[in-house]
Amino acid sequence: MDHAQELERKHHFQVYNRFPVTLEKGLGARVWDTHGNEYIDLLGGIAVNNLGHCHPAIVEAIKEQADKLLHTSNFYYTEAQSEFISRLAYLSGLDSVFMCNSGLEAMEGTLKLARKWGHEHGKTGDIISLSNGFHGRSLASITLSKPVYQNGFAPLPSGFKQSPFNDFEALENFVDDQTIAIAFELIQGNSGVYLADKEFVRNVEDLCREKNILLIIDEVQTGVARTGKFWCFEHYGIKPDIVASAKALAGGIPIGAIIAKEEVASALSFGNHGTTFGGNPFACAVGNACLKTVQKENLTELAAEKGQYMMDLIRQKTAGNDKVVDVRGMGLMIGVELSVPGRPVVDRMFQQKVLSNATGGNVLRIVPPIVISQHEIDQAVDVLTRCII
């Protein structure tokens, strides 16, 4: 245990099951520890570092904006924020944006907006989420999420219900005229990279339009080119009323956003919601650089191509391995389901200098930087397949 690990053990809340390594620097899809050991990163800061570590455009934007203006509060306008929100509106096909600092804040604000909209439309019913989801770790967001995140935190807020994932008939039975919103992930990353069925999602959108219910899509983990489209909802041919986004929006700088149709966003007025740091010029300037680079370097197409290549390679190399149950995903958001616990496999991969993650107990979650090279994919998949024993 090095000095950094000793200090963390002594002074940090012990809520993270960290690996015994202290990382010092990164470049592209690789990171190095304080002893000079090099690792291929298949976790990407949990789907944050889509542009990779220390992308030149991100580094340049950080340096440039740090020399100009870091923070003002939202009593004032800044060019960086105005440019960033206009980009998000254009990319989403929606109208209005509220800037915050994280996916949790984006989801919390989304729920608050939905409640306010509901009251203005005479609705006082539930917000419905889907089973086995994950939407953050506040009291309200764990109420939306799978029960394992709720243990020990009762009493939880009222006004929430959960319906089975991908079961439209069950969802119809939960809905009534007072239902305010249906909120869910299109790919359940924390539960094991489970994809929503396209027919189910389109039926949900139709139900929302019929019953005047808000359709809320949590794109915190799936957005910013991760799945082979800028937004995952583009694969499904739907138009949400509200989108929550964060993680990869600014290349590793903390940021979050609520994006909504104007007729929904207008439910909030002066004093209804706010933030001190959200939308600060530093984060937004870096976010602008990130979004420009995603488009300039065609990251959506690259994620689709590399993701398909990686899934095909994993399937090929694990054919005949009865411990591999399924290989699924979209773009570079991939799940390898095992018939055995996933964490021992991740530990063996770590020993062979590949960083990964097990989620849902028995699923390897693979969300590397989209800039990962084919050679790095080949190396990482070789390690992965050797470690599934």
C-alpha cells in the first residue's frame, strides 16, 4: 500500500472497493500507475473518457479557459455556456437546457421538472421507472433504481413505482390518468448492459403521447457517441420529452445537463431551480471542445465500427467457452455475460494490465475510450478471453 492509498484509507469514506493501484497519468486508451506500469483502459472512467485520456483538444481547452475565466455564477451570461447549450439543443432536437454538474444532479432536476409540469397539468400521480435500472445515489434517484441501492435508506420518497423492464403489458397496468412520467435507461449499464427492446420503447412513446405522460430518457452513460449514435435514443426512432446527460459531455470535467422540450422546460420559472457551479464557463468551454471533437473525428461512426469489431472478436475467441453466456451491446457499450462471478475475471485482467469492471454480479462491462485502437482492442480481448477460466 503506497502513501496515497494509506491516506485514502485513513481519511476517505470507505464506500469504494478500489483496486490496489495508484494511477498517475493517461493518454488515449492507456493509463500508467505511479510505478510506471502501463494498462489498457476498458472502463474509461465509467463511460466518461470517450475522447480518451488527455486528448489534445481537451487539454488545450482546459489551459485556454483556465487563463480566462473559471466561474461567475448564473447571475451573468457567458459565451461558453450559451454556445454549449445551443449545441446540446441542436444535437438532441430539443429546445431548452439546464446545466448542472453530474448525472445525479441531472436526474434529480429532471424529476423536479417532471413534478412541476405534472402539477401544472393537474397530475399528482407517480413517476414510473423500470426494474433493475440505475439513476444515481440520491434518495429520489435510488427510489427509481433497483432495490439493492435502496437497502438501509428507508423511508424513501413517495410517488414512484417500478414496472418490469421490457414488459409493455405490465407497464400499461401501472399507468393511469394521473401518471406524470415514465423514466428509464435504454441500456441498463449498471445492471449488466441490458438493452431495451425497440418495439417496447416505441410502444412506451405511443403510450406517453396517448396519455399525456412525459417520456424521460436517462442518457447519462449512453450519450455522446458511446453507442454509435450521439444519443442512444436515436437508435430507437423516438423523441423524448426530457433527456438527462452528463459523464462524457466534457471529456472528463464534471458536467451535467437536463435537455427538454420548451413546453416542458417552461414549467420552471425564476427561483424554482438553480445551481452555483452548473454551467460555469470552464466546464462549458471544455464541453464545447469535446462536442466539436466528437463531430470532427466522427466518433459516432468509430464507436459503431469498433464496437461491432470488438463484439465479433469476443464471440469468436470465446466460442466453445461454456462460461460465456452472452455477448451483447451497442457501439462501444458491451456486456459479456458469464455463468460465473465477474469480479474474479476482472481481477485476473487487472493482473495482466487491463482495466475492466464487473456489473450485475456476472457481467463484464466494457466501455473503453472510443479512440481505442484496433491493436489495443486485440490486446485487451486476448487478455479477457484468457482470464475467463
